[in-house]
Amino acid sequence: MVTTVAAGEKERSGSEQAAENVSKMSSRKSKADEPSDKSEPKSWWWLLFGVILLLTIGTRFYNVTVPDHVCWDETHFGKMGSWYINRTFFFDVHPPLGKMLIGLSGYLTGYDGTYPFDKPGDKYNGTHYEGMRIFCTALGAAVVPMSFHTVWDMTGSLTASTFAAAYILFDIGMLILNRYILLDPPLIFFMTASVMGMARVSRLTREAASFTRAWWVWLAFTGAMLACTISVKFVGLFVVLLVGLHTASDLWDVLGDLSLPITHTVRQLAARAVTLIVLPVLLYASFFYIHLAVLNRSGSGDGFYSSGFQSNLVGNSLYNVSMPRQVAYGAVVTLKNHKTGGGYLHSHNHLYPKGFGARQQQVTTYSHKDENNRWLIKPYDKQTVENVTLIRHGDLVRLEHVQTRRNLHSHREQGPVTKKHLQVTCYGEEGQGDTNDVWMVQIVGGKAGQVVETVTSRLTFYHYIERCVLTTTNKQLPKWGFEQQEVTCNPNIRDKAAQWNVEDNQFDKLPSVNFQVYAPGFISRFFESHAVMLQGNAGLKPKEGEVTSRPWQWPINYRGQFFSGSDHRVYLLGNPIIWWSNLVFLALFLIIFGVEIIRYQRNSAASPPDTARTCPAPPAADATKWKLLRAAVWLFGGWLIHYLPFYAMGRVLYFHHYFPALVFNSMLAGVMLDYITGRLPGWLRHACLGTAMAGLVYSFVLFSPLAYGMSGPFSHEPNSTLASLKWLSSWEF
């Protein structure tokens, strides 16, 4: 019995010793992760953060309602905010959250949704636009203190945090982009909030505070911010990738901590899957549900969506409509291309110009409802039918354009843009044409004798003479074609874009049925919305005479962008001192990190295995160095992920697309400045940091007229006060 008790005490003693060892290891780990500026009083943190906050508020909200006219893309996003207030459906290539928030901010501050936002330069004339502009400015302003918090959690360095925030605070470009009714302020706000949450969760995990209330709150916050970022623009997927990689790194570190059981890693994985995958997906879908529920009235965007989708919109010709279920000769119909985002078969009283096929009437697809979308279906061999005769699979028909009385026609001429296809025109007079007007109606998957039905039948129109199918390409016609979509006759009869459906069916001699039964549910509309948005994004090409830019031009600040003209000119341009020093710090990071990795590898290889296991912990300075470099690696990765993909994009690109990447570059600059000066003597370090901060402040004051408004002659004109600021000939202010 004594032996048993002794054994129990020995066992208990072993357990207690193990617990004590784990406790010590956790304590050592926590101490290693303490801020490197611990020697500084905590009051310094609050003092610096307070100064940054006051400067942010002062610079961002100074004259924020000036100018009192529409600036740049306010014409788009202000208009979309109005449509949300009026519940009018529209089409846009971006997800809905940013525009919903703009509309909500306007509604809550007294804007009634009636201002047209026609074009830049239009005076607001008493319209309550201020609430929307101040709301966007508030989101943009929050990026500065959040960047301070992010770098603090990643490095524990007040110097790095302060300069990271200062690089964003004193940048003229960030100031301008975040002061107007645009999607960029909410996008950059939610992106930065996601990274701030990522850094805080990682810090709490390293400090052995996993599964505490604070840890769960920050983890859920990160997931919610990820959902919000993607819900503003699809480029939010870049920050999802960054947070995903950082989370995988955190989990790998947790797995390698032998003081923790494997079940702890499993719990960590499950917690992050719920908060960083499931929660964002649910929130993202919820935003779309609200979007589709609010925009329930017919508007300008109806035609981009399928006939079934439109049947949910109050005021649409398909909403709660009754019309013939079957299609007969003599019916006046509209034909909608069945592909995602497909337009209506359309013609107008304009001819193809010389050099683009026969000079006959143009045929296009058009994404908006219009009288020129209406076609009369006739038998191929006569003008009228006395009795009601239904159209069936395999019938030969003519399609007469109601407005111009010419028949849909194709012939052996090259398509206007797609030269491998044949040209499609409208030809004839008063409904009379020739044999090249004859088309065979075929139901996709149909059988002989099957009747063509409204909305639900997918149809192809096979040209009886030329043996090709009526189709629409993804190519936009030039200005002579009003930038509408090209319609051709494709010899490849398996073309998936050659499918159409009858949308409107006007024929009094057949009984009507209600089509509400064919209205799709939320899931179908959710997926169709994404297909249309993605197709719309891919189809964004530069318009003739439009000023665009390429990714290589952005980091070097090659050319800016006009936000406002007339007597109060605002020109989007980065602060050159900040932007060009950002590039220097990028290069220095790559050099320094490469050198340090090589040194680390050579030192490890030079140490015998036994010595490596028994060597003492690295000195505090070395730990601080690696902590700064680890933060720099992730910030460099954030810059790379938000910048490099634009080289692969085929859509039109603009200067403002670079600003999410700029946030990471600016934070990286703060970290590298701290790293480089950290090895200098104290007096020299303070002198360098003071000079750097003075340079940032001076450059902000120097270029501030670009943000707060310029007047008088342009910089290239005689006697201009701005001539000294024109450092590059490509700048146009």
C-alpha cells in the first residue's frame, strides 16, 4: 500500500512537473512576442495614436463637401445609390455591398434619390449629397489608424507603426481617392480591416490566448470583413488569399508546438473554417439576398438578365404578365439571346458603313428594352396567315423588323468584325425581300411537330440558303454601330451563343396564361447575377479616346487622373516622395531578406546538430530583427497579391486599381524604415527618423493643392503657380 501511494505521488509529481514545463514554455513564448518598444511608456502609444487620429480627421474632412458638383465616378455610384433608394433594378459589374452602403448613407442623411448624377461637373444645387460623401470619407479615413494597429500587432514597434500610418496619412492619392462617393473607400476600408483582424488573431494565438472571448471576436470580425471586401468588388478575393495563406502559416506553427496536444490543432482548424469560410459565405449570400429584395422594380438593367429573372421585377413587361403560351404566325415577338448577359435581337434604320459588308440595315443585339427589338413572324412564302397556325420545330419563317418593315437577312458577305462569319442585315421594302430572308426555326432538343413556346423554348435560327445559324459574338461594334453587340451568321451550327428564346409574345387570337410560375427563386437569381457580372467584367474594354493606364505605370506614379475640372481642379496623383520611396523600400526588403536568409542558412549549417540543440536563445535584438522581417514578408506578399494579377487581366484598367496594393507597400515602408535605422546609434537613428517624417509632412503640404483644389493656369501654361510641381512631363494638372 505504501508502494502504491508512493507511486501515485510520483505519478502526480510527474504530471505537475509537465504542467509546470508547459506553463514556462508558454510564458517564454509570450515574453518573446512582447512589443519590441516595451521600454517606451504606454502613454507614448496613446500619444502617437492620438496625434495620427487627429491629423487623419483634419486632413480627410477639411472642405470635404467641396467642390459642390459631381466629381469623376460619382456620376456612376451616386446614381446607383439613388437607384437603391428608389428600389430600381440596375446592372453593374461589381457586387452590391458598397453601392448599398452609399444608398443607405444618403437615405439616412436626407437624400431623396431624385438627383440624376448625369455627368461630372453638374452642380448639386441643394441636393443632400454631403451625407454620402462624408460616409465614404469616414471609411477611407479609418484606413490610417487601422494600418497603425495592424503593424503594431505584427511587429510591436511604435516606430514601424507610426511611419506605416504616416505613409498612408500624408499620401495625396489616398487622400483624394477616399473623399468622394466611390467604391474605393469601402473596398480599402474592409480590406485593411481584414488584415488588421488577421494580425490581431495571429498575435493572440502566439500569446496563448486562443479560444478566449477576444480571440473569437477578432476571428469572427476577420471573417465578416473578408465577406464585406468581396461584396464590394471581386478584387476582394486577393485579401481572402492573403488571409488564407497567413492562417495556414499560423496553423502550421500551432501544429509544430509540441507542448500542445494534436486536438488543439484540430480545434483551431475547425474554428477558423467556421469563421473564415462558413461565416463569409453566409454573409456574402445575405448581402445579395438584400440586394435582390430591395431592387424589386424594373429598371435599366433588366435586359442583361434572363426572361425568367425579369419576371420578378415589378413594372417589367414579364412581371405577373399574361400572354400566349405558344407562338403563332402573325405574332409580334422579342427574341433574347439565351447566353448569360445576352441582349435582344435589334435593328435600327442605319446602314453598315462602306468596308463592313453590304451597305444594308444594321442588325445587332441590344441589352435594353426598345421598340426596335420587335419582330413579326411570317411564313416563308406569304405575308399573312388567316387562320391561327402555330410555329413548330423545323418550320421555315421570315422575321420582319416591325419599325422598318425589312426582313432579317444573311448572305455571302463577311461579318463586320468577325470575318469568319457571314453578315446579317435587314433587307427589302414593306416586308418584301428575297430567298436569303428564309430561316428554319429549330427547338434545341426538339422533335418534329413540337410547338415553339414563349420563354421556355430555346431556339436556333438556321439560314436555309447559307447553312449557318443566327448568333451574337462577344465583340462590340464601333461607334457607327452605337457600340452594340455584333450579330452574325455562324457556319459552325453548334455555336452555343446561337440560342434564343421568345420573351414578349403579342398575339390576340390565342388565350393568355400567367408567367409568374416560371419566376426563378433566390438561388437561381444569385448564380445568374454572378454569371452576368463576370461576363460584364470580362467585356469591359477601353472606349475610343478614353484615358487608361497599364500596371507598370502605377508604382512609378507615371500619370494621374482628373477628378474635377473647371475652377476647382482635383487631380488624382500619388505623393511622389512617398511613392518613389516605397519602391526603394521594396527593393531594400528583397535585398535584406535575401541576405538574412543566406546568413541564417550558413550559420545553421556551420553549427553541429548537438550544439544547435543546446545553444541559448537568440538575443532580444536578433528576435526583434526577425519579427520585423516576418511582418515585412507578409506585407510584401500582400502588395504582390494585390498588384501582380492585374498584368493577367484583359479588362480595361485605371490608375485607382493600384491603391489597395499601395496600402501594403506603405506599411512595408514603415517596417523597413524601422529595421534599417534600428542598427544605427541612437542620435543618428532619431535624426534619420526626424528627417524622414519632416520630408513626408513637407511633401504633403507641397502637393496638397492637387487634393484640396487648384485654380488658375495649368502647370504647363505660362505664369502657372503649379509649374514647380510638374516633376514629370506626363503629369497633366
